[in-house]
Amino acid sequence: MAWFASLVVLGAVYVAALAFRLVRHLAVCFRGPKDIRRCYGTWATITGPTSGIGWSLAVELARSGLNLVLVGQDPAKLRDISQTICRAAPTVKTQDSSLGLSLLATAHSDEAMRRLRQTVEALDVGVLVNNAGVLEPCAVFLHEAGAEEWVDMRVNLLALTEVTAAVIPGMVDRGRGAVVNLGSASSEAIPSLPLYTMYAATKRYVARFSKSLHFEYRSKGIDVQCQAPFFVAGTMASAFVEARRFMPLTPTPETYARTAVRWIGHGPLCVPILGHRIMWFFSGIVPDFLLDEMLLHDHLWQRKELQSIRSLPTSG
């Protein structure tokens, strides 16, 4: 019966570990919000703030009292979010920084990056949110992706890296700061993401980049974190056929942003939404080979649907 006792002990330890994670999650969700302005600084820099999660995160950071440096490639949309922030938090200041994120690490981006470095050097930037990301091409085999789509995918890698390298020196000098990188559960909670290979691979880079920087800079007073959500309502989530199945567990960008800001500074990898943690738990129970086959089946079906849509004649 020794084997049975061993299984009981292992089961109890596993259940205790799950209970500890749940209690810790609930403790962060339900306690009073952290004063991130006092902990880190008076300014935040956020990339990709003109839509979706980025828009909601920018508004939520402003409501927390942080002034914002808004980094994106469309000046008109940057003005729109600036005006929205002014209405939501009239005392908050904003600065727009127009930067073609898909052109980073090229000669075309040198001047824009120089301006961004000058901007953040003059401010008390205590929080950086690397939100900008690219999902397309959707539901394609690797050989079907065009050169332009390959170039755009560099946003997930180089924008994150270069903007962090531009902002973090000031945090080091001040001995405080927080870096939040938006990753994805697609690279952490499931074994593969067929037909979205480039996206999942770049998001894996985000997680490893974040965890390594967390240990590299924590002695300097800087918290580096990767947030790895599942589906959040919006354009990007609608690209996945699985999002329809998990609609009850899919938060709005506003709900995600409110919870995400509470999680800043709490560990190198986090899943802010409780519903997403439930999805993460069940994805760990299902055998990898079964998840792989299910996802491949779904994405092949989606590929067929998208091909049908693309082949439709345009009107007018």
C-alpha cells in the first residue's frame, strides 16, 4: 500500500499548490489597487495604444494618475487616444511619439528612436508597457506567408526589445521601475499553435525575454513582467475560431486593463484574468497530442473559411 500512500501525498501536494495559486490570485484581484505612481514614477510609456487592449490600458494607467508617452505609428490615432485620456483624467499629461514599429532596426527608424530616447530621458518614466503586437497572417502555413507579413512580425520582437532598451536606462538611474510585456497564453499554456507558428514563436520570445530581464534587473529595483492572457474581446481574438467557444471567459479590453494594472509588479509571468487561469488549468489536463490535433483541425477549417472569403468578388 506504500504506492497508494505516495499517490495520496502527491495528490495532496498538487491540490495544495493549486489552492495557493488561487488564493494568491484572488488576493491580488480583490485588494486595494497599488499606488504605481508612488512606487515607480510619474510617467508611463505604452506602445500600441490606439486600439484594443492598448487603448484600454492607456486609459486605465491615466486613471491611476500616470502621465503617458504614447508610442504608435498613426499620428491621427495617437491624437484620438490623447483626447480620450484628457476626458477620462483631465490632470494627466500626454506626449505622442510617432514611430513605425514594423521598421525598427532599419535606417528608417533611427531618427524616430532618437526622438523617443530624448523624450523618455527628460521624464520620470516609471512604467513601460510593451503592448504593440502583430497577429497576421492568420491560419496559414509557413510557406504561404509573404515577405511583407514577415517584416510586420518584427513588431513582436524588435519593438519590444528596442523600446525597452530605450526606456530602462532611466529606470536604472532612478533605482525603480516596472516593465510589462504583453505575451500570450498561446506560447505558454498550450503545446503548439499550428498555422499561427510565427505569432506563437514570437510570443515565446516575449516570455523568455521578460523572465530573463526580471532576474537581470530586480536587484536594481525594476520589476519586469510578462502578462500572458488567453482571448480578450476584439479584433485579434476574433481571428481565432476557439474564441467563440470560450466567449463566457473572454473579458472586454476594459475589464482586462483594470485587472492587468493591478498585477503590475507581481511576478515575472502572470495571467491577470481568473477565467483565463481556469482555461490554463484545463489546457494542462488535456494531453498535448490531443490539443495539437484539435488546434490543427480548427485552424485548417478556419484557413478554408478565410480562403473562401478572400476569393469573393469585391463590390463596386
